[in-house]
Amino acid sequence: MSEASVPTADAIIAEATSRTGWSGGIDPALREGLEQNIAAFQAAPILPEVRAAAMETLVSDLEKRFRIEQYLAEHPEIEQQEIEGPLIVGSIARSGTTATVAMLALDPRFRFARDWELREPLPPPVLGEEDTDPRAVAARKRAATIDQSVHLYDPDGPEEELVVLAGYDMRQSHQRFPLPKSYTDWFMADDFSSFYALHEKVLKLLQWRRPPNHWLLKSPPHLFRFEAIVRQYPGSTIVMTHREPTKTIASACSLFELMWKNICPPGTITKEFIGEHCLDFWGRGMEIAMRSRDKLGEDRFADVWNRDLVADPIATFEKLYDRLGYTIDDAMRGRLNDYHSKNAKGAHGAHKYTLEEYGLSEDRVNAAFAEYNERFGF
């Protein structure tokens, strides 16, 4: 669908319906999200071809949503699947969520979401057939093109499920685009009930022919959604990772610059804009998380400090497993040591940045995260 032909939600719905034959209509919450996405993409200072691609993504995401709903209707037994947990890693970006979930995923008790099955969930994966699944094969080839110094990517390892699944409900944080503040405000005010209802459906679909059913999930934007998670998954436990905000914000700024520099016209996005955006977005997110944590109670949470994980992963995981009620055996200790030795700081290249180059200072960041710093020892 061309940029000129995607001005309205009705046009996107009609196109996705035409592609799928879907006859079930569209939920008001889904339509609201679609309209918010369209308005945000139209207002964002991005290149025309990037905007056109983003609009087409809305069509393809809605198409996949309709196909998922069709498949579930054709296979009602999937609804009877039971999900254990899940264990969800969610915290501010660049705080160690990727390393924490990658190391947890070394434990065979867990079922985690891989990038290729999230992007193409149909047909559902089958245990014993994944080595030759075309989706997995393509993901392994794609991994060779990714800069591992910026973000570790393992096509057969755990990936951020919100990056994909939130698109199917039109509730993406869309950090890959410099979207207007109006979209961020809407995103933060949403209660995400419709999204986590879909989230559970997709997890059941993915585990149907590929156990186990004890899910391990990770995405930094879960930070905004702790209460919605617990409403949908009463048995869930949330792992928060912790790192000095002065470091996480600087790292997030650098990542956002890498994502945005080639999709915006020259001169439209400054480093100072990136700094303000990151501090506002993640600062507000942590405020929401702190209030939610107070409401839900400490028993719902486990904590991992990134400095401890880097210094002594075995001791850190023994403490975490004790908190979760798990037993850590020698085989798991060996896998943790092996992962740590292969992924020590600098193993995949250096990625350098400072707060000052984005117009920020340590004092300002620490002031924005004063409550968090006091609570978690920074």
C-alpha cells in the first residue's frame, strides 16, 4: 500500500480484511490504537519512504492479528493451554535486561519467545522441527548483519516480545521512531488490558506444539505495565534489573541516535532532542513502575543489579533463584560461566557515549531518578 493511499484507519482495515477474508470486525481498543499510530507516523519527522514503510507495517500487523484470531477460532483447543508463571524481566532500557534474560534462558525449565516465531507466529512452531524451520533459518542469516556491540541478538535465544506483539494490538512504544509527545502521552495513559489479553492468546498459540509452558519473557516497556501484567497473569513474577540511571540514559541516547539518524531528514533531530526524549520517556516510565510496585507489593518482584551480574554471575543467580524458589544445579552454573566468559564487557566491541553530548548532566539525570536512586542504592 502506498503512502498516499493510507490516510485513514478505514483504508488500513479494509486492506487487511481484503488480504485475510476476516469477517470478525475490529475491537474499539484496536481501532483506537490504529488511529493513534497513523496520526503519530504522519506527524513524525521521518523520511517519506520511512513513513510509507511504517504505514505498510500497520497493514501487515493488522493482517497478522486477523490471521491469529482466525487460527484460534479454527483451533479452539489452544485456548485450553495453561501458562505457568510467566517470569517477566522488565526495567529501564540498557539496565541489563538482555543479559539477565539470556542467562535465565540457559535453564531448560523455561520457554522463551524467539524473534522469528514472534514475527511469523503461523503456523505455530513444532518441537523437533525448529532446526530446519525456514523462519529460523532466515533469522540465523539475519543475525550475521547485526552489530552485537549495540544489542546482543541470538536468533535461537530470547527476544523482546513487546517489539512485535504490541504491534498486533497497535500498542507499540515505537521507540525506533521519534514520535510526537501526544503519542507518548497516550501510550503511557493506556491500561494495556486489551494488549495483555492478546499477549496470553499468542503465548498459548506458540506453546501449543512447542513446550514447555513456563514462560520467560523480556521487554523494557513492561516497565509501564506491571499492573496490567498481574491482572492478566496472576501467577506472574517480575524481575527488575537495576543500573545507574546516568549510565542507562546515556546508553539509551546512543541507541536512539543509531536508530533515528538514517530515517530522518538531515538536521531535523538533534542530539539535545534525543537527550530530552530519553530522560522524559524513561523517567516517566520509572515513576509509573515505582507506583505500580508499591500497589502490587514486594512479593511480586525480584531484583538483579547489573553491577553484581557483571562481577559475579553465579552468586547473583544463586541469590535470584533462591528468591524465585528455584534450585540451581552444577550444569546451570557451568552454562552461566560459559555465557559470561563469551559475553564479557567488550567481547563484541566497544560502544562509547556520554550524557553531555546529548545535552544532559549527571546532576539532572540523578534528580529525575532521585526516588529510584534512593530506593535501589545508587
